[in-house]
Amino acid sequence: MKRTLPWSDQVDVISSDESSSSSSSSSLDVDVQVNDDTTNVATDQPPKEVSSEGLLIRKAEIYQEYMKQLPIPTSRGTIIPFTTWMGLGRSIKQLYGQPLHYLTNILLKQWDKLRIGSEDEHRPLDIVVHPCKAEATIWLVEELHRHTSSHHHIAKLWQSDPMCHAFIDSIFPQFTKAMDLK
């Protein structure tokens, strides 16, 4: 059976359970083919299949490790005008040239939703909240998400959200495309 793996090498696993043994513990012969070389391996347990959940957890772990490595900017260049939290987030990404964490993007969307129905809903947000305070708040939340979030929690959120890729900023090539595999 052929599996699509995130690595460049394909691994073919062919299991044969043709022998009927009367004992309760039977071994399973597995042919593993890597780069056109076949190796026959006898195991006491069937091979573990790589589940989509396992791949998603691994992707979340890689994502979280990468995000931890990004430094939070310490100096603020200019005051950024904005009308929504999501708009401020987009401006910050463009100005500083770094992605925002998936959880930060989700939070900004939620903050915009919270404004619906308020008396200041139609006022530009930079009049309601000082731009420097708003930007500092986003960077504080970003730092918390980058350094304290569990990749297991992120994977669960990705698994439950069919549109999660819309809130994952491109951090390195193919990552957001790989998220479509889930």
C-alpha cells in the first residue's frame, strides 16, 4: 500500500498474513520498500499506520517550533491607522515582515466579532483604542501564543476547523498547502 509522506522518499508497505497459526501470538511478515530496495521484516505486531491526526500533530509541532524562533519586535516604527483588529494585524504583518500566530489571527477575528452591536461598531477602531496600545496588545498576545501554546491544542483546533488554513500565515513554502491534506 502506498502512503503519501511529507518526505521525498516513498515507502511501500506490503503485509502478508497468509500463514494460519493456531497460537494466539502470530508474527506478521512485512515487506518494506524504500528507494526500490526491499527488506523483509518479521514483527510481532502489525505496522502502525501514520494517521492523518498524527501528521496534523507533527505539522502543528513544526509550526509551533518555528513560531517560537521568531523574535518579537522591540521597537515600534510608526503609528498604524486601522479600523478593525484584523486590519491592524494585516498592517503589522506587512510592516514587520513576519507572520502572526494562528491563535492570534483567530483572536483578532473574535475581537472584531465582539464589536458587532456595540455603540462604537462603526467607528474606526484607532479612535476607540490608541494605536500604540492596540499594537502593543497584539505583540503581547503574539508572544504568549508563540511561547506557551501546545502543539496538541493547535492540532485539535486545526482538525475541527475546515477553514484553518485561512488563518495560518505563510511561514515557509508548502506549509499552508500541506495543511490541506487533513
